[in-house]
Amino acid sequence: MEMFSKAIVRAPSENFADGLTSVDLGVPVFETALVQHRSYCEALVRCGVSLIELNPDPNYPDSTFVEDTAILTEKCAVITLPGAPSRSGEILSMSETLAKYYDKLASVEPPGMIDGGDVCQIDNHFLIGISDRTNEDGARQLSNFLNAAGFTSSHIDIRDTCGLLHLKSGISYLGENRLLVTNALAGPHEFDGFELVDVPEAEEYAANCIRVNDYLLFAAGFSKVRNKLDTLGYNLIELEMSEFQKMDGGLSCLSLRF
């Protein structure tokens, strides 16, 4: 797997609760979200990455979910165009930040739209989810950029898959040819040849975890998933994510790792 040395993060702003959500889990507590975000950042540092910490942006309540604004690899960087109109302005500050680290930035253009949460990197291959936030044109543009950089990609339509906002709401690449996958997403032939680690019913939120160098970060409170990952021998860092879960956010959403 790719080793990461940096991660871009942005703490939630005071109006975090005004962001988009499709779940009914209550209103997030801002102070608790800040504590959880700080613990997340500390975990990334423990994994061996240096943080690039952007200022909270109250103009965009969802902007703590930085993953949706770009696709980063060791060979290329692509600025996305988030599918929710209220988030489109987030790409401006991200472009300015990434210009300090990449000589060239590609950009998805209208009518394409794409959220980074729909893009799962598996070594040199990318799975791109077609969802309510990512359309065919956006996926096609991203595939072209990735292909030019030497990567391959394939598309998975998840629009009729119940309970999935993004592709990575239901799948994570664990390394070692393993995918952590919810039952709702376990069928596509794109997963052939992988060892699938199934996510038990009622623990679907835990499907979104992130491998960062020698560690695996995952959401606290899901004992069945934890036991499976522990048995497989991963170095686990368990993190409280309750306030971000209320806003449709997972572990991968909170950073851009490169």
C-alpha cells in the first residue's frame, strides 16, 4: 500500500450542525465534535504523518469533510466538484492549499460532479461510485485523469443501494488484498479476487475505516467489526465518531492523505 507522509485536515466550524445529513441521529454537539476531531488528528500523527491544518470555514458547514474536495495520489492530484451545490465553493481553498504540494492540478468540470467519498483506491486501481453526489460524467473525467497518470479504474453504480451516501460508506481497502464490505455492497464483480471481510448487520457505519501506514483507524462502538479486524492482526486505533456520524461523515471523510 501507498505510504502517507502528510494529511490535510480542517476542524469543524461552529455552524457544523447546519451541514447536510441524510440520517436522523440528533444534532451534533459542537464541543464534542472538536474533541473527537482533535483525537482523530492525534491518531494521524501517531501513524507517522504530518498535519496540514486548515482553518475552520463557517461559510461551508460541511467543509470539515475535506476528502470530498480532491483525489490525491503520489502521481497526480485532481480537484473534484462536489455534488451538493452548497459545497462547490470548498474547492477554492483546497486548490490553493494543494498548489503548494503539486506542480499541476487537474479539475473535474461541469456537467461532471464527484465527491471524494465515492472514490476508493486499491493500490493502482480506483473504484468510483456513481451516486447521488457523483455522476457518470464526473466519474469519466476522473478516470481519464487517473489513466493519464498510469492508474486503472472501474465504476460501480450505488444509486439503488440502500443506506449508502457514498461508495466508501460501505467499503474500505484494508491492504493485503482485503476489502471490508457491507452486505449491501458485496455483490459487484469488481470485488472478485479479493478476500472480503463482511460487516455484520447494524454495524455498517464501521465499514468506513482507513489504513494509514502501519495502522488501521476505525470507529469505536462496533465490537463485532473490531474483533474481526483484531483477529486479522491489524494495529488498531479506535476513535469516537458519534458527532460526525450524525452528519453522514466517516473516518476517511476527515482527511486527505498523501
